[in-house]
Amino acid sequence: MIIIAKTLKGLEEVLTKEISDLGGTNIEKLTRAVKYEGDDALLYKSCLLLRTAIRIQKFMGEYKVSSYDDIYLKIKKMPWETLFTIKDTFAIRAVTFSNQMNHSMFLGQKVKDGIVDRFYSKFDKRPNINPVSPDFWVDIHVRDNQMMTVSIDASGDPLNMRGYRIYPVEAPLNEVLAAGLIKLSGWQPTQKFIDPMCGSGTLAIEAALIAADLPPHTKSRKFGFMNWKDFDKTAYEKIKSEAYSQKDRIPTFKIKAKDKSLQSLKAAETNAKEAGIASYIDFERKDFFSTEKFEDHVAITNPPYDERLKLEEATDFYSKIGDQLKKYYINSTFYIVSSNIEALKSIGLKPNKRTHVLNGGLEAEFQKYEIYEGSQRV
Ligand SMILES: C[S@@+](CC[C@H](N)C(=O)[O-])C[C@H]1O[C@@H](n2cnc3c(N)ncnc32)[C@H](O)[C@@H]1O
């Protein structure tokens, strides 16, 4: 089968590596997605284990289409009754970049009609639509060259919904982005890790899960493929129990999660407990601008991004971050992800690397600073 893993901007490369490590074959990197081949077991593993995928889809086919009616006919020809039953609910997610067929709602309607009429022709009955939480999501994508891709969603809820964020704070980092940034940093569990402005703990929790080699999701996580007619529960349970039993990789160093806000720390601790890795993290209430030294660390942090903050205030805050790095993070690598691109310039150190990412729909930069004794401002 062909599988498509969707991801966030900037994470295609790390997702490709994850898929290759899982055993995917014929891997092809696309824009915000990776296409590969594998069996049912790999599809299950992809949903359960990939840290940097936001959705997993089973590719059903690609068709040249000339009109909405043509789409209807091609959809009606597909064997939907082998995938789900009249008792299941379904919904369509349609996206079109075609000039000729540019109405996504109408496109979705035509696809729905094709599926419904297929069932009518076979059983004189039809499955119902549930646009909010259907048993079965059908994804339709029409490109500008009139090629239509049909796939079915295997993940259910987006895969950033790990199940551990039970105590949210304002502006948390997307969990998939957090895992992706850790992978992009090249941090290894044998190195010291700190998030000095941890908020609800997303980066620290994802780092601890990586270190412990545990799936990113809580055990009770449900996936879309569990509603499929051909779902092999025994095979999935075996994969799951193997994945959660690999608890022998205890991090060499405890992950450090700090924040000056008591409420943020409470959120981080609560979420880490829910994720089952609280014992791998040291939580501490601490102002980033304190005089504690962190040598030989990999630091990844997401400083406050507040649109209400005046630029001068933000500039001042980021400039002070730069001063702090030079004094207290000697021989460490410090990564900052922020949507405040203007303020990032006032850190005053030359980034060794910059990667463009999207953080909750906002353009953001992930900047790397290697700090040595005598690192100078620019
Ligand atoms: C954008 S939030 C981080 C969100 C976090 N990445 C998450 O996923 O939840 C920024 C955090 O920085 C913290 N913060 C702001 N100023 C700080 C300082 N001087 N020292 C330590 N933490 C600070 C805030 O309390 C807030 O929790």
C-alpha cells in the first residue's frame, strides 16, 4: 500500500528519516508530506510512532479528472463497501487547486454523492454523514493539472493531539513542531537538554519521550484506522505492547524544564505525569535571567510571543536573551523558536543556522546559536 504522512513546513526531512527508520520503502519527500510504501503494520506504526507527522493517509488512487461529473463517476466506481459499512458515518475533506473545478464544497458534494450512490447500488441503503467526528474521513485533493488524489485518513484526530496535554497554557507549541525542532537540533539523549522557558512543557516532554523511546501518544489514543473494516486488532495490540514496553532507555541526564511562572510549571508537571515520563524531567521555577550557568547543554526554547507586546519591549527582552547566552550558556547550543522575527534580530548574535517553520499558523524562525567563550555580539 502507498501511505502519505502529512507534516508541518520545515519538517519534511526529519519525517523522511523517521519513516526510513520505521522501515518505509520507496520514500518520496513532498511539500509538507512524505509518500512511502508499506503494509498494514507500517500504517499502524506510522500513526503510533511517528513524532513529526500530523496526519497519516492510505492512498487509494490518482485519477485524471475533467469535470465534477467525471469526479462523481470515478468515485462511484471505487469499492467503498470494502472499506466501511452502511452503519459507519463518513465525511469528506476536499481541497482543490484546479482553476476549472475550484469550488471545494461542490467538489466534496460530488464525492459524497458518488460514495452514497455506490452503496445504494449495492445495498439499497447508504451510510450517513457526520461532519464533526465521522468513523471514516475521505481526503480528496485536486491539483491544478486536474489530477485527483483520493486517500483515507488513518490517524483520526491530528497526531499532535498526543493525549497528554490535559493542562494547557496560553500559546503552547504544537507537539509535532516541538518534536520536529528537537529532531532538527540533532540532540541526542546522551546530551544535557534544557528548556528554560518551558510553559506547559511541550519541548521537555517530547525530549523525554524520545529519550525513553516511548510512543508520543498516551496509551488510550484512538486512531482512525481502528474503524476500518479490515482493522487487524491483534496485530495492532502486539505493535502497541512492544512499543510501550521499551522503557529501558532512561536518559543519561534528566531533562531540565524551567519557567518563572508557577502556573506554567504546574501545567508542565501535570502534562508530563499524563505522558508517563515526569520522572525523567527536573522541573524548577527559575527566572531565565538568573545567574545559573549551563555548560555543554542543548537548549531549545520558545520565548513569550505576545502580539500585544510593544516592539520596544520585545526587542529589549530578546536583547537581554542574547546577553544571557554569552554569559551563562558557554559551550552550549541554544535554539530559539519565535514568531517575533523583528525581535529575534535584537538577540545580537549571528545565528549559525535559521530554519523557517510555522507555529500555530504563524510564520516563525528556528535559530541556532553555538555559544563559545568570548562569543561576540554582531
Ligand atoms: C510561549 S510560552 C512557552 C510555551 C511552551 N513552549 C509550551 O509549549 O507550552 C513562554 C513561556 O516563557 C515564560 N517566561 C517568560 N519570561 C520568562 C523568564 N524571564 N524566565 C523564565 N520563563 C519566562 C512564560 O512564563 C511562558 O510560560
